[in-house]
Amino acid sequence: MPFFGRRSAAALALAATVTLLTASCGSDPDTVDLAPVPVDTITAPANLTWENYNGVRLPRSITDGPTDYSAVPYGYTNTPQGAVLAAIRGQAYLALTPDSMWGQMVSVVTAPGPGRDEFAANRALVSVAGSVPPEQAPKFVAFKVTDYTPGESTTAAVDVVQEIGSPPQRFAYPVALQWIGDWRLVLPTAAENIDARPVENLDGFTLIEEKK
């Protein structure tokens, strides 16, 4: 399954420009200049708490989501921080949702496309039940928003770092997302050959470690 191995089941590299246009007045009162305003892609989601999902600890923010907990949790802010939480939690849902709910989970968490179709076909061939043993459970520790394009159909790309095993090894896997009324994961096809990569240090990443 995606999420625990070297190969992740979620990411599509999206080229993006991290700017947001806003109106400002120029010297001519009849002229409106558009000035870029940077989007904060570095700050961690605010007011984080952590909860257990089938043996894996997942972050949740009362500020950035998810806000709705009916069946599959959803409802994230249309911000880089909301995208980060959707990327982390979406990967866990893909890997850990039991057989009785996975069809609903896929429709809520992922964007329509060939990657979703391929995942659904493969998921139907396996069975998932129970919780992840503590010694095998990944731990989410950091992220980096590598692309973010605001607009009518906002897109984002997030590298999510997790620690696995003992002694722990760090891996970063890329997750692509699109805003379709909420953040949805854009799943790659097998032909796109998206892979996780080892991470030696967390320079350039934002930490999201759970406070004890």
C-alpha cells in the first residue's frame, strides 16, 4: 500500500507561482496597479492537536481543518496550511481506511482522474483491517510546500516527511493537491513513477512534531 513504503501513492509535480494579486492605488487616482502579495507557505498549521487513526497519529487544526468529521473527515482552509493537513491526512486515509469505507474515502479525499481510477482498481484487490502496530507506525515530523498557485482552482504540492522504523529513517514523499470545494489529492498513475526519497536532515522543512 502507499504511504508506508519507499513508493508513495500520491503526488504529481505541479509547477506554480507563489503570488496573489491585489489592487493598490497608483499616483493616478483613475489607475489601479496590481501588486503581488506573497503567500505564507512556511508557517505550520495553527492550533494543532493530534489524534489516532488506526494506529497512526495525525495532526488536526481547529483553524485549518478538518472541520467536518462525518465518515471521512474533510473541510480544510483554502491555504497552504490547509493543503499540508489534507496531504498528511489524505495519505493516511488512503493506506488505512478499512474495506467497508474505502469507496467513500476515495471519493472524498482524491480528485477525479486516471490516478484515482488506477488506485481504486488496485485497492479493490486487497483487504485492509485493524490498526498499525506501534513499532511500524510512521510519524509525521515536517513538511515543505514546494508549489502553491491560488486562483479559481488552487493547486498545491507538498513534500511530507515521515519517520519510520527503529532506529527511525526519514523519507519525504510528494503530494499534489487541487482545490475542488476542498483539498483533494491528485493521485499519480504507476507510469508516472512517483517515489519517496530519503531525507538526511530537515533543513528547509517546517517542523510539525507532536508536543508531549
